[in-house]
Amino acid sequence: MDDGKGSPIYYAAIAYSDAHNGINFDGNSQHAVNITESHEWMEAMTDPDVNSAIPGRGIAWVDDQNGSEIGDEMILVSYDPFEESSPYRSASPIFLHASSCAAFDDADGLPEQLTCRNLSVRGFDGAAMMQDGVLIDGRDLHATIDDLFTNPAIEYLHVHNAGRGCWAAKVRRTG
């Protein structure tokens, strides 16, 4: 939307959330609306051109390290992704939302949080020994998963954010 002279007009649409929009602070609908409203105003101030068509601009209000948005409370913890003994066993940092959030459940797709960053993908056999490891652009994750699973010795993959090493996901073979 513009002012008729080519200058953009920025606005925020604040819907009544009834505490069901994922920001349920204490079950009080008015508190949920206030939290949602402050979140949207922060986004409007920090990144008014969200989803802009400007090449290379990116989205400023999403933290590239943990996928959180302005106002999301995150917890940084250590996580050991191994279920068995291994010389590769070690704890990795992982960011978690402080309050519950919906799990990714698209069996055929990949979360945007994984496809928008550089990744380290490591393939392990049943004895938790690394069989292969690659650094990739996240946009190539689906093809990398398919490629690594052509090795019959690889039973599962560990995916880490390449830059800081934060744990991201475990990928298992299906079928």
C-alpha cells in the first residue's frame, strides 16, 4: 500500500487472539492481545518491509541462529543427540522456545528454519560411527538427505547449524 505518491504506508493488523494464536502468556485473552500487539509493533519498527521483494534484503526480525522472532522467549540448553555410546558423542547447544509451540509435522517437507542457513549434515551407522559428513546450503538439504541415504551403512543423520554448531535435527530412514 502506498500514499499515492509512491511512498509506502506501514500498518499492523492486530487480530483478537483469544489466547489461541501461539502467544498464550497466562490464558487471559486481553494479555494475549497485548503481547501480540507489542510483538507486531516491534516487527513494524524493526522490519516494516517483511517479505519484501527487495533482492538480498532478508527478514530482519527473524534471528538466523535460532529461528525466533521478536518477542519470543528462548532457552539455550545443551543436548546430546546420541542414543548409544559413540566417540562422536557430545552435547551440542540448542535453542528451545520457552513456551510450547507446534511441532513440524509435514512428513514430505522440511522446516524453513533448516532450509535458510548453512548446515553440517553427518551420517551415522548403527554403531554410531560417522560414515560421511558434508557442509551444505540449507536449500540443498532434501537432496543431501537423499544422497547420503544412498549409502546403505548410514542409518540416521544429524543436522547442525554450520556456523555455530547448534543442534537442529535427527533424520531417520523411513520404510
